[in-house]
Amino acid sequence: MSGDMRALLCLWLVAQVAQVALSSGVRTRRELGPGLYQHGVYDAGGSYCQRGDVCCHGRDDGCTVPYHDTLCYCDLFCNRTVSDCCPDFWEYCLGIPAPFPKASGCARAGLNYPTGATYRENCNLCTCGPGGQWQCEDHACLMDGELIDAINRGNYGWRAANYSHFWGMTLENGIRHRLGTFRPSPTVMNMNEIHMSMDSNDVLPRHFDAAAKWPGMIHEPLDQGNCAGSWAFSTAAVASDRISIHSMGHMTPALSPQNLLSCDTRNQRGCSGGRLDGAWWYLRRRGVVTDECYPFTSQQSQPAAPPCMMHSRSTGRGKRQATARCPNPQTHSNEIYQSTPAYRLSSSEKEIMKELLENGPVQAILEVHEDFFMYKSGIYRHTPVAEGKGPKHQRHGTHSVKITGWGEEQLPDGQTQKYWTAANSWGTAWGEGGHFRIARGVNECEVETFVVGVWGRVSMEDMPHK
Ligand SMILES: *[C@@H]1O[C@H](CO)[C@@H](O)[C@H](O)[C@H]1NC(C)=O
Ligand SMILES: *[C@@H]1O[C@H](CO)[C@@H](O)[C@H](O)[C@H]1NC(C)=O
């Protein structure tokens, strides 16, 4: 065999060995990252070779022990690079001090943690720095114990609570993932308002609850999770109630927000927000199925919405029929529900009340501020409690909800506090069973700025035959 041939064979053998090593899933020294230590010190305090009772006085690639999410070495070969030796290699195996300074570690609740250790303080990550000090991020958190206390101590007319499903989220992510309605554009804002003909002797009751007037036709609040899709949730909620009321309870569909999120994609952004006028256009022209048929699956806001799983075709006279099965094998009824064009109400408190009383729940946009996430009960008004904490703690974003009634409460000083009752889409554990009350007649958080009503499309064929 010539020298060249031998060299080639050698190369071939090395290649085979390397392949075996790769395919067997064993991590070799070469696959390890470039050094286990940051600035020479990562975790100099731990006992690794000692705990595993290994010291190999030659080269041995199997002479390893687990180290965080990788491996460290206790053989003499590691000494060539220093960086992949276990921190206690020198002391335990060679009996000499390690060639880097010992990290001081950080103390917490009577325990010492190595450099690089972390823990979470609500929405902030704290890391043990090289100087032996914890270094914490400084985000504003969605749930803030100080604000909860300040609201409950103050005389604001409502109480705050700590919600465990919001705990650990930043305020920024709360605004980004828990709302999701784009402000209506100026053209939509200038949409002609429908005026209710108000008679001066129209008597509006002091208290009104849609669920009491239309039992079994007002649907319970849903939970949008971390999907910024309140545009779809509030639209489906109002349309569900209105179709039930206008069909006189003959049909009581709970309509599918997911159908809107996945299929109404023209100028809409699914779980990253959407427009109310676009949602109503879809409900009129295409229609949606029930939530049971097309259940909600986008709890965790995904960058790309799941593809549309429902389609419909015209059957004449504007009515439509589904051309796909329910994306859920348990449900067969894929009836399509539609609405008539939505109409905008004036911002007059009395006109909104009359519309609610006569035709059922309405949709409203709501400017949500930091303190609203912590609402538990009472009559909400935005409070100034976050003002002392700096601008990063005072954030707001546009949301939409379903107004279902109104009432008034006598305050201890004899004044009357008027309120709206509305359904949110943060589940029934939030607020007053998923609902909240908010000051009425003062456009609190713009709740009276843009209010929408609609008629269900209910024809004679949908009504019971006598
Ligand atoms: C390797 O270990 C020897 C002692 O056994 C020491 O003298 C030498 O400096 C070490 N090399 C490195 C790179 O740490
Ligand atoms: C809020 O709730 C979370 C989880 O349920 C809990 O860990 C936390 O200590 C609570 N915070 C306050 C300020 O009550």
C-alpha cells in the first residue's frame, strides 16, 4: 500500500467513526459549545467531578458528568482548553486551585445561588451577576401588587384583584395579547349615526338587564386567551344575542369567534387585531357557524392564523349554505348564520339605552388602561394610581365589548352613580362573572364613542311553523 493510499484509508476511517459518533446521538467534545464559562466564570461553585466521583488521568471522552443542559469533563485532556472542564476538576482531581477566580454567588432567602442562576419576580427575570448581585429586569407587570393595594385603599368605587392567569405577564404583553380591536378609521367613525326616535315621555327603567328580559338568549362571556381577537369575540357575542332575540328564541346560536379569526382575513389580522366594520361585513356577506361547530383553538396567539376551515356558497336571496363540514368531528350541524348591515348609534346615553331595551345588547369599543386588567367588582372608572410609577406603567389599547344593561347605585354621600353592565372576553373568572360595570353618561374610557347595533337575518322559514 502506498503512503497516499494509507492516508486516504485513514481519512475514510475517521469519517466512518465520526458518522457513528453522530448517529449514535452521543455528544462529543467537538459538539459542545465554545466553552462552558462566561468570562471564565459560569458556575465555579458546584461540585461535579466530586458528586459523580470521576477523575480520569488520561484522555477519555466518556469521562463526563451532566452540567446544566450539557456535559463537563473530568479528564486531563480538558485541561488543554480549560473551558470544558467541570468547575471542580482542578480542586477535586488535581488538588490545585482552578485557573479562574471562584464566583461569589448570590444570596436569596438564606440560600446561595451560583453566578448565572435565575428566578422570576412576577414578570421580571432576575439573574445572579458576576459581582454576586441579583440583576432584575424592570418591566411594568400586568398584575401589580402595589396598584392592587392602592386601588383597594382608595375610594374609587371598585375593587381590584390579582388574577393568577395574568400573573407573570408584562403590561406590554397584556396590551398586545388580551385586547385586539383596531380603532375605527375616521371614515367609519363618521358613519352616519342612526337616531332612535326619542320621545320626551319615553320612560327608561332605572335598571335593565338583557338576560332578565330575554332569558336563555343572552350568551355567557368567552375567554380569548392570549389571542388579541376581541374584534371577533365582541362581534360574535353581539350577533349571537341579537339573532336569538330577533328569532324570538327559535334559534339561539353561540357564534364562532374562530370562524371570524381564521376566515375573515381581508384587512384583518386574526389574533393580532382586527376591525369591527370588517367583522360585520363578513357576518352579513359570508356568515359564520356556531362555536360548537368551529371551536376556538387560537388561545395562544400564533404569528400565522390557522387556515380557514369553513366555506359557504349562496343559495339565493342573500342566504348562504356551508360547503365544508364542521372542523370538529363531534358536531354535524354546520348551519350558517348571517346578520343585516350593522348600524352605528349616537353617543347619547339615552339613545343607547333605548336601543338596548328594544333590540338587545350592543357592541362598544373601550379604551383599556393598565388598572382595568385588575378589575374585580364595582363600578369601574380609570384611576390615577399608576401615575406615580412612570410612563411605562401607564399604557392603554383599544378593545371591544358587549353592553348588556345598566343600573344605578346610591353612594354613601347621597349621590347617584350610574353604570353600564358589559360582558368582557377574559373568561368568567374575571370581574363579576366575566362582566364588569363602568360609569355611564360620562364616556368613561370612550365606552360611548362608538356603539354598534345589528339585526340578525331571520326570515319566515327560520321561524317555527304553526
Ligand atoms: C494543565 O495542568 C497542569 C498541571 O497538571 C498545569 O501545570 C497546566 O498549567 C495546565 N494547563 C492549563 C491550560 O490549564
Ligand atoms: C398573585 O397571584 C400569584 C399566583 O397565583 C401569586 O404567586 C402572587 O404572589 C400573587 N401576588 C400578589 C401581589 O398577591
